[in-house]
Amino acid sequence: MLLVVDVGNTQTHFGTFEGDALVEHWRFASVRSSTADELGAALRNLLELRGVGLADLTGSIVSSTVPSLEPEWVAMGRRYLGHETLAVGPHIKTGMPIRIDNPRELGADRLVNAVAAYELLGGPCISVDFGTAVTYDVVSRNGEYLGGVITPGVEVSLEALTERGAKLPKVDLIAPRSAIGKSTVEAIRSGVVYGYAGAVDGIVRRLQEELGEECEVIATGGLATYIVPHTETIEHTDDLLTLNGLKLIHERNQ
């Protein structure tokens, strides 16, 4: 059984594969001070809820946007799983040439999403990940990573708005009833949802124009479900895109 771990700035999303089938997956908060022992205990407890033990995990791979947590996951693998956990970075095989100025600065999650999107869609594509940041990653017809765009995430923008606006309330992110908000809460929801949907469409169209050809667009990330229904350019949504990408990269390194 393969363990795949996507460590984000806000949440850690991990799952287990039995062959090509995803057995189960979970999310929990990313705590930057977590130790290998704490990660091992959390992993064991969640696995046991589904009748799986640490001994059942014969391989593992992690991608992390939090530098302090990557070595802790690797150490956890050595200590509790009895094998070396692969960490996505410049030293491992992905099967995807990286055509940016400094490949070493490319976030592991962005590379994993690009690999998974190209494998799934089979041609030029853009993956859009709605996480702490909204990231756009562009892959050419020949399967080359060309670069992308990073913007502040939905929750980051909401938090900044309510922190800087003394009279503005915190709101739950749900679909607005209409574009014209009839209350302050509805106005904020409308601004965030339709604002991000419009921004996504504008950025995707600009990327497609620069790429010089039509390409398919796929979205992932915990907040995609709030924004994607209001976009015009995103054709696919896959909450498991990053986990599937990690599985692919693990296979390419065996």
C-alpha cells in the first residue's frame, strides 16, 4: 500500500493507494511545529479508523510547501514505516521537463499538479489549485512545464478584508443569492465568489492566448467547489489531482 502526502500551508491532504485504487484520504491542519513522532501518531490514528496499520504501508511520497515539515515527514517514514519516503524536489524523476528560469524554486505541489493534469488530459493544459494561494500551472502540448501564475487565495483575501475593515464582519464562504448584495455579508460573498471567478477566467484566457492554442483547464484544492461553478473557463474539477500526481511520480521513481 502506498502513502501519498500533500503538505499545504493550511491543510495536509494524504491518502493510501492499493494498486491504482485510492483506498481512503484525509485532511488535517498543517502545524508547522509538528515533529516526526507527532506526525506518526496522527497518521497511525487515522489509518486505524479504516482498519489499516503502519505496517501495511510499503511505500510513501510527500510534497510539501512548508519547508520545516518535509524533513519531519521523511524522518517519520524512516522511524515508523521502515523505508525512505520520497520527497518531491529537483532530485526525483517526474517525466516532465521544467522550462522556467530556476526549476529549483518551483513549488512541489505545483509540479505534482502539472504532472497529474497532463497525464489525465493528455495534451496542453492548465491546472488551477485553490489553496492558501490560487496557483495556475501551464503545460505544453509536449508535456513541458512552462510556468504559471500565483495570486492570493480566497481565504487569505477574506481574512485581510475583515482584519483591515473594522466594520466588516467575518463571513462563511457560500454561494451568494445574487450579484447585487442586499446586506454587507451578501455583498462580501458576492465580491469574493464572483470576483475570483472573473479573475480566474481572465487569467486563464490570457494564459491560453500566450500559449497560442486552446487547452483544457482543470481545478483542484479545497476551495474549488465555491468558485468553479461560477467560472466559464474551467472544464474539469478533481479534488484528488495532487494525490494522483504523487502516485504517478512515485511510480516513475521505482
